[in-house]
Amino acid sequence: VTLQPAQAADVVNYSDFVDSINRGEVEMVRVQEDMLSAQYTTKDGSRREVNLIPNAQIEDQLFNQLADEKVDVVMSSPGSSASPFDFLARFAGPIAWLIAGLLLLFGGLPFGPAGPGGPGGNPFELGKSKARIIKDGDTKTKFADVAGCDGAKTELMEVVDFLKNTSRYSELGAKIPKGA
């Protein structure tokens, strides 16, 4: 006897299921792998479904009662009803998060305007500095060329004066500025 999935109209409550077992009307029971529901056929051939109570003591009592009444009990194995789509649906979420994390870590897709590794270039040069050493003759901007920075110019001149005349400023309680 094979069991097909029961229709919504064939669902009975747990008490009616136990009464059917006690009356000897149940021929076969197929318990789902999650132990929360079962399908059963009666001796007249009708198929019904019941929601089981998730309690170990009640489940043991039910299985003992089924064994006493000599009812065939079949446990659905995890692989029997699983299709390739179920496998894909179960693992699609974690795989998507893994891909998103790797893209975030390595800075984007290997194609597009940023190129491999994103805007920073090669993802394996993540910790390398892009600073360059500038020689004295390479700077073309002079102090007199900077326009519109009168405040910065005045502050820099005060720092230079402080460094030249430290005794005068130390009498007033001034300390050497950090970084000077």
C-alpha cells in the first residue's frame, strides 16, 4: 500500500486518530521525517492526515499503541521526498550571502569600470601604501604662490617666531606645539 499526500479535507484531529487506532480501523501510518504530521490509511482505503503532538512521551505512547494494534508504521526518510529544487532552495540563501561577502571583501566584480579588485586595483595589494617620496626639487608650489590662505600663513609665521624666540613665549606659559 502506498500513501499519497492527503487533501486538506482529509485532516483529522489527534483524538479521532487515536480512536480510529483503538477501534482497529487503521491499516498503515506514514510518519513524516519532522515527526509533526502523519498520513494514514484506514481498512476501507480512505487516506487521512493528522498533526502529531511534539512530545516524546506522547510519541512513545502512540508508537506502542500502534505496535499493540499491529499497524504498519513507515518513517519517511529525508531523501525520499527531497527533490533537486528542495536542495537548491535550502542552500541558495547561504550561498548568496557567501558571494555577497566575497564581493564586499575583494571590492566588486572582476569586470566593469573598476577592474579586478575594485577601485583599489589588485585585491592582494590591500595593505600596500600608494605614497611616493618627493625630492626637494620636485615641489613647484612655493609659500608665496598660495593665495587665499592668509590665516594659515599667519599661523605658520607665529610657529616660526615661537621656534626662534622660545624664551619670550615660555615666560608667558606657552608650550611647543605638537608636530613642530
